[in-house]
Amino acid sequence: MARGANRLSARKVDALKESGMHADGDGLYLCVKPSGAKSWVFVFQWHGKRKEMGLGSVSVVTLAEARQAANEARRTVANGTNPIDQRKAERAKQAEHSFGSFADELIDGLEPGFKNAKHIAQWRMTLRTYAAPLRDKRLDQIETQDVLTVLKPIWQQKAETASRVRGRIERVLDAAKAKGLRTGENPARWRGHLDNLLPKRDRLTRGHHEALPYAGLADFMAKLRAVDSLSALALEWAILSACRSGEVLGATWSEIDKEGAVWAIPAQRMKAKREHRVPLTRRMLELLDRLELLRTESDYLFPGTKRGKPLSGMSMTMQLRRMGFGHVTVHGFRSAFRDWAGEETSFPREVAEAALAHVVGDATERAYRRGDALKKRRELMEAWAQWCERSTAADVVSLQGRKRDAS
């Protein structure tokens, strides 16, 4: 360290009233204006000329932070770059990255990972239409109120769309932070942030897939388990596995590994054309025991009345109607699961998406489909099964505590 450095102290900085430049050493000065305003200045020589670089007001930048900034600027000079010019270039780069332009670039990068052209088109549409108030804003200037301006008009009227928009805004801002284009917390984060500012939705709709609110699942499951029919067993299996109707009704015994507690759905039966392994929860294993008692020569878990065919595609829908839930769709239970996972648990978003066999395109999310993902998803699905059996507030609080530990 050069001689005479660190001449100032925090107390002295606070006490100095005399206007002028007060040296701390190594080119760092405390500038006191006649008005009493104080700021930090780094002074250096550039091509034989004295240059002054402002480092911020004393009210914002501490003495330690000013020294650190001066050290970084000094290294920049030593490396042959004017720190003032470098800062201008960095600010210009940030300015050219508005939310809109960065979101478009991000989607272009993600596009190869999307198997369905419709999904990428939905990403583009929602971030251009609903997130329009954000598009011209600099990434580092977007705050919570800006996100609320986007979400509030559609939060209740277009519940599922609003949920998707929020998640996509969060994804864009996370990516911007990863690239150094913004800092701090994500203003679109739900848990511990927007969940305190936006009302919980009473009912979630996913297009035409109307969902039963996840808060009412315990009562519904009690009624469902009181029904003695194969279609009721199929519906419970669908809810507990969070799988699509076709995946459930086409399930075969040859896909089941009871010892390993895994249901391996082959790629040809999956929407994304990739094998999907479903962890079998304790309750699902109990259902398998019941199904084995009903097992026929058919390989289907849920055989239909026609030889060699599974239950009809309408069987679970008709079961809902017979129970007085004709307004609810089977697919809507996947929506309920996704909302429960996002709003009532601390499991990572990627784990919930993997449980739904969603292929989003991000390498991290795809990684959750392999290796130890099955263990993470098993914990999530066991928590879901427990939620479906609970109805008291005390039980819900207890369950949430265990989920935080599991994540």
C-alpha cells in the first residue's frame, strides 16, 4: 500500500465540514462542496492529464466501499484502460438491454429445447403482450411495482395466464442477473415476496381445464375413496401421480417396478416423447395392491370392458360427474398440483416441472429429469399425497415445515 493511504476514518468523514478535496491516499479523495454535500472522487493521470472519476455520494457509498472502488479503478488504469470510459461502456451496454430485447434474446436461446412450437409461441406472446409495460425498461431498473403493474389487471380475471406471466418474468430477470445485467432480489419472485402483495386465487383455470382448488383436495379425496369403482381408482392414481389422463389409462403392469417403487412410462406414450419415471408413493403402492386383486389377463392397470383395451377416456370424467364435480376436469388436477407446489412448498420450481414431465428447455431443468431427480421428486410426491389427505390448518403447517427440510 502506498505511503499516506487510508488517512481518513469514518468518524473524520462524518465530521469534516471544510469545503475542498480531502485526500485519503492512493488517489481517493473526499470532496466537500460549499453546500456541505460530500462525495467520493478518484483522481488519476491519463495520458499526462488529470482525470477525476466520481464514485458516489457519502450518503450511499461508505469509506470502505469507496476504497474498494478506487482500488478497482486503479487496477483498470494499470491495465491500460481509462476507468471512466469503461464505466460509460458498461452503462451503455446495460441501456441497450431493455427487458424486451433481453427477453427476446433469451427465448431465442431457449427455443431449441422446446419440442412444441406452440409453447415457444406462448412465451413470446405473453412477454410481448402482457409484459408490454416492462419491455422498454432497463433490466436493472425493474422493481416490484413494475411487476405488479403487469400482474394486477389479470391476476383474478386470467389467473392461469397471470401465473405463467409472473413465472416467465421471473425467469427473464434471473437470467439477466446471471449475466450481470442486474443485481439484488428478483421482484417477480412469488414465495416470500409477491405472495404477500397479491391475493391468493380462489380457483385456477388452465384454458378449458378447470381445476379444483388445491385447498379442497382433502375433502374431495375422502369422497373419492368412498367410491368402489375402477374409474375412481384410476382418478385417484391420476391425481397422486400428477400425470395426464392418457398416461394413466394406458398404464400397464409391465411398466411398474413395485420393488423400486417406480412407474416408468415409455417415451412413445409421453407428450414430450421422452421416458418419464414416476415415483410411486406409499398410497400409490396401496392402490397397486388393490388393483392386483382386480387384475385380469389384461396387462392394463385399468382394463376396460372391451378385451385388450383400457378404460375409456371418458371414464374419469364421468366419475367426476357422478360425484357432483362435473365442472372440474381431470387435467385440472395437474394445475392444482402445480399451484400447490409453487405456493405451499419450498421445493424448487424445476422439480415441480419435472414431476409434470414438462420440457421447458433449460439445461438445469432438464437435469432434474435424470440422476438424483427421482429422489427429489419422490419427496415432492409424498408431500403431495400427504396434502391430499389433510384438511386441518395444524396439519398443513406441519406439512409445510417438513417440505422445507426436504427441499
